[in-house]
Amino acid sequence: MILEALNYAASWPLTAAAHRPYVRSSVNLWSRAHRCANHWAAHEANCKAAIISAIDGLRQRRTAVVLGSGLLRDIPVVELAKRFDTVVLVDLVHLASTRAWIAMKGLKNIRLIERDLSGFDQLATGRQPEPLSFLRQVPYLDFVVSANLLSQIGLGAKKRLETLPVGDMPADTLKTLISAHLDGLRDIAATACLLTDVAYSVVDRAGRTLETVDLLHGIEVSDPDARWDWPVVPFGEQSADIQVIHRVIARTRN
């Protein structure tokens, strides 16, 4: 608890006021990642391998952008920094622990940007959401990673919808925002690597599936290059008898 409190306190003044409400959830994720490190290791390795495989085929390596960079546990940041002139990490919050790690590694070509990547506010004001339109302004952009972000867009939007009167937002808000992210990746003139969990299952110790939830709300990502399971909530994390397993895919498109 002491380390969490210190990370929270150090991250608060480094975070834009509009994004400070998300510092707590980022610190909670940081704490869970440490507790579940052994269970998450294979997932993190698979993500890094997918990214490395994607950049191996690039002809130019000038600027790379990571969307939803988070804790950097699933991103081969050092390798990206070695291979690209500039690496831009984009997320709502960059924790003090993450900033300290980057500084300790001496990664001078890393840039941090705080940004809401959901498109929710655009949709709320009646505009067509284009949450990735800013990528058109990134000079010499050769590579983009969407790092386990897509499902979080839907989950975050669902929480925001619960605070609003019924009818304030379109009925298909979640699908619209998820589609907007995929459209944005498709439309950029750079290689895009998508990493996302697409569903999760609640499983008991007998191996019975008690519940399955579609995290992309009916939208399918066609022709993934790889699939794997990620025990996000292993036995003992929230319940001795229940675990939550996410299905993850990786897809790279030029």
C-alpha cells in the first residue's frame, strides 16, 4: 500500500487536471501487474514478439507511436528506442513509476503525450469520432501500435454512459467508438500493429465456463496473425475458485 500511495502522489502533479481521475485506476493496474507478474508473463512476451515481428519488415524506422502505452510491460520499449529515431507514447496517464523507468534506461528519444483516445467527447457533441486523426500530423510516421487499448475504449465508454441520462448518447455508442479506432488504424499511411483482447471468460477450478463476454460488442477483427489466452484475474486474485481469462489477438497491416 505504501508503494501505491507514493506512486499515486508522485503521478498526480505530473498529470493534466482533466486526466487526474484516471491516476487511481492506473496505479491499481500497476499494483495488480506486480502481483500477477507470473501469470501475465506469457501475454506480455507474446505482445512484445508481435511488435518486434511487425517492425522487422519495415523499410523505414523514423517515428513510432504507441497508443495505450500504459505500464510498458507489454511494449518492447528499449528495442523500439534503438530502432526508431523517435518513439511517442500516448495514454491518458503516464505514471511516475513509468517516467522514472524511462529516465533510468536513458531513453532520450522517447516522447510522452497525454491524450484521450476514445473519441467519446467528439461523439457526445454530435461529431463523427476520429480519435486517431492526430496521427496525420505526426511527421515521418512509419509505425503505430494499438496496445491492448481497443477493449478499454468500450469499457471506459460504458462507465461514462452509466453516469449520463438515458438518451444523451447514441444507442450504438460502444460499437461506434470501437469502429472509429479500427478505422483510424486502417486509414493511416503507416504499418499498424493491433493488440487487443476480444472477449473474456469466467472459469471455475473444474474448467467450466460460467460466463463469456464479448469485449468488442459484436465487431470482429478479421484474420488475426496470432491468438492467445491471458489470465487477467488468476485464481486467488479476486476469488479462490474463479479466474477470468481474456482472449487476445495480434494483427499487423501495412
